[in-house]
Amino acid sequence: MITLLYPYRNREIQRIQRSMDSLAQQKVHNFNVVFIDYGSEDGIAAEAKALVEKYDFASYVYLYAKNQPWNKCKALNYAIKKLEEGYCFVADVDMIFHPEFTSVLEQCSDKASATYFQVGFLSESETKKNVAFESYQVNFKTNEEATGMTLFPVSCLKKINGFDEFFHFWGAEDTDVHNRLKNAGCKVNYYDKKLLMLHQWHPNYRQREAKTLNKELQLSGIVEINQQHLFHNQKENIVQVNTKDWGHIMDKAEWEELQAFPVTLLSNEKQRIDYFLYQQLPNSMNRILAVEIKENPVQNNFKYRLKKKMGKKVPQFYSLKEINDQILLHIVSFYHTKPYIYQVKEDLKTIIFKIKT
């Protein structure tokens, strides 16, 4: 049996349906689907669950990561760690599969090698069509450099502790897992004999990255940081990553405990934020730290601005965007294995951060 893993958060329901319908039309039903919802908003999660459970080959699981940055690796590892021996394919809700796709997966199954597949990209207008697989007009095809969409022997993934959970947001995790599999003695093959999957169009995620604070969690420069981590693992010939608790996700009880815990007000004054990040946070043990960060109104009054203009000593302040990037970078680097929630409020004037140390 081959398990298809779908990591997911807050994507359009129609996109899921097109992908699932293509699996329902497979000539060989030698697979099951585990659909891993990494913390979608409640309404979207309910719709996704209702849709996925209509397919007898699919199961839906919700992970309490709603108030955390996107982490495809953690979503996948949660499912991988629970799999028995066999094979898993890392899918994507953007994919529409050829009716012979799972037949080829079976042919490519090998305990000593992983296989990744060429993908055809559709245009925006082509994506909206409802036609047979062969009738789509492909905009362009990927080459060997695109390392997603991979069939893995489960035993090989477990040998290297799964995907590297350092990688948050976007970028590099697929290439990294291929590199570490090779370091572990597992071959990685590329399949392009026949086009077996099509990618539904969507806007480029990088284009959504804002230079100002955004309710959608974003961290400036994270793609470049992920690339540096990829290069480090490659240079050092790293095989195993993560801690022994890889694949662990905060459960509902922990999430509810954090949600209910009261916050302490913390201003955006530079020395207060620095003290929190470099003293309070790293030295906190066996407790919950919970802060609500807001701008100190004094920085906007006339007297403060006049003193600052005259060169007099006045308190220094971070912008909320600067604080956002600092906290998220600390989380990614040091605290992502802890139960935590992080939110930017709708009005973009408040940051909530709670962590169980």
C-alpha cells in the first residue's frame, strides 16, 4: 500500500476537489490518502474535512498549528512517524494526477530508492477547465531541479528522522531531504518518461511577502535563511536532523491552555523587547510566558518627537514589524519544538506571543 500525504492549510476547496477527483479516477486503487490540515481557519477546515471524507480512500487529520508559521516538514513528519513500513508519496493540493499515476508509483516502489516526478504547469485559464488529463494544454514542464512530488520508502525517511523541521514558511526542504537520503545510501531517481501530474495555477507566494506587518505570518529573509541551512546540511554531509521527538505537534489541550492563559502587556520599547528576547525567554523553565505587544503611545506625541529631533536622550522603539521578525526568527531558531501560539491581530497594532517553556 502507498500512502499519499497532503500537507495543507487554508487553500481553496475547489483545488482540493480537482486533485482528489483525479485520484478517484485512478486505474489502480493501491493507495490511501492522509490529508494533514496544518491549522486552517475553522470554517475552511470544516469544508476541507467534509470534502476529503467523501472519498473512501482518504482520511483527514487536523493539527493545532493554526497560530504558528507554515511548516510543511512538521505536517509531513507527523504522518510519516505514524506510518508502518511501505511507501509514501508527498502530494500537493495543486496536483491533478494522470489516471495511470498510481500504477507507475507501484512500478517505481523500491526499498532502496526514492523517485521524484516531472510536473506540468497549467496557466490560470487552463486550470479553470474541467477536462480529461490529456486535454489540458501544458504551459511548461519542470526539470530535475524541481525536487518536490517524491515517492519515498518509509524506512529510508525514518532512518534520517524525516524532513528537517528547521525549514519554516517556504523553500529548500525537498532538496534537503533528497540530499540527506543520498548521504544515507538511498538512491534518488528522476521520472520523466511520461507526464503524470499537472500543477494548478496560483499566484506566486513570494509576491505576497510584505515589507510591513501582515496578519498572514511572514518573516523577512526566511527564504535566504532556509537556503543557508540547506547549504550547511549539504556541506556537512548531514544525514539525521531534528530531535528524538520529531513529528510531534502541540495537541488540542495544550493549544486551549495557551489560548486561555492571560497576557502581560509589553511595549515596543527597545530595551524591554531586548530583555524579553535575550533574558526572560531563554531563562524561562516549566511555565507559560504570554505577552501582548503594543506600541507605546509616547513615541507619537509632540514632546517626544521634539526631544528626539533636538538630539536629547529619549527611549528607543522598535516597529512592530521589526519585533515580528525578531520573535519569529527566535521561534524558528530556538523554540519551534515548544508549544506556542503567535498572532498578529486584525488591526495590525497588536502581537500576541505565548509559549510553554
